[in-house]
Amino acid sequence: MKKSLILLALGALATVAQAETIVIKGSDTLGAKMVPQLAEAYKASGKDANFEIAAEGSSTAFSALKAGEAQIGMSSRDVKDSEKAELPGLKEHIAGIDMIGVIVNKANGVEGLSLEQIEGIFTGDITNWSEVGGPDADISVYTRNTSSGTYKTFQKLGMGGRDYGSNTQKMAGNEQIAQEVGKNANGVGYVGLAYTEANGVKPVTVEGIAATPENATKYDLARNLYYYTVGMPEGEAGEFLKWATSDPAAASIVEKVGFISYANKKSLIKKLLGK
């Protein structure tokens, strides 16, 4: 009996040891909430896999893929030509749609901003809320750090490609920006759609359009989210990628987190591919 129990225990240990570890690195927008929840659901469905997820900015997705340190990269921006040149066989997989929300403190009376005003605030041309219909108070501007895909995408879509102002305060992730704006009555920042309802903040309209899923094709700060791989991953990593981008259960998680799923709205996403 004891021998049988020992053999069973050894068999169980061998099964655990054989579980494949899927390494996913890159974007905080994808990696802080969405991908960890997808990973948990994938394991809960009976799949024998472990996950290592590092959400340190979109740029790290490509460096990790190049170094062979990840099977899947997460990015909230398009791959650069220079990155593509260094990664022969790079494949792009659409993870969903995001809408970058411009958030202010809930106590702020400003409800909407034009693209011109957004550009002025984040470049430092506009420094007081009274210049955009708010109180007479200095604006505190919070942005992502330079390794972030959101940092670069917002610069392109919301700032006409101009440089950020010297008064901006760089944060590591969406949650950090939301926390700072929520504590600061004069704060403003930008976050992914999944973070626009954080405590103490509210998203403003952009050119009169609210950051809500039904407005994705009209909203100026909408963008695609991506997984990148070198070729198609084999084994469990490939199976997870297929599941995460096509399965209805995965799509429901993407939308529950606050993004727009590829599986549910392929035609909508195709309209945004040119952005």
C-alpha cells in the first residue's frame, strides 16, 4: 500500500514538472489585468500550463522576443520597422481594441477636451485649467514612461507627434496614473479603457465623443492591442495564443476587464487597422 502511494505521489510530481511554462512579456496595458486573468481562466479550463507574465512596457516585448526570453510579446503599439528587421518571422496577432481615455479628477468641472486642448496640455503649452474652462489652478500632468507603447501611441494620436512637456510626471503603469489623478484635484493623465473607471477619476470626452466601446470607430484615441510572436509558438504557448484570440470564453474576459474583444468584433477591429 505504501509503495502504491509513493508511486502515485511520484507520478503527480512528474506531471507537475512536465507542465509547460508560457513566458509572456511586454505591455502593462495588456499585462497588468487582462493577460493574467486570461491565464487563470486557461488553467482553470484544465490546461496543464504555468505562466510567467512581466508587464514592463511594450518595448520590452520585442527585446524579450529577440533574446529568446519570451514566447509571446504584448504590445499596445505597432511594431517599429527597426524591431521588425531584427526579428525575422515576426507574426502579429490582434488581442483586441483599446481606447485611451483622458482622465481628470472627479472634482474637476471639465467634462470634455478637444484634441487641440489635449495637445496643449501634454506638450506644456497649456498649464492652467482656466485655459480650458476649468478652475484657476495649475495642471498636474501624468504620463506613462518612455518604454510604454501607450506613451508613444498617445504622442502620435493625441499630440500630433510633438514632444511631451517638461512638466509631465512619468508613471510606470495605468494604475499608477489613475491613482495619482484620483488623489490630485488638478491632475490629468491617460489610461487604457479598462482603467477609466478607477476611484476618484472620470474620463472626459474627446472632440465630444465618449470613450465607450460603441464609439470605437469615431473616437480619435482608439488603437489596436497586439500579441507578437516569432513564428507560431509550438506546444502550450501556441494553444494559449489561439484560445486567447478566438475562444468565446477568452473574449468575455477581455470585455469584462474593459477592452473590446477581437473574437466578438472582428469587423470593427478591421476598420481600425489603419490607425
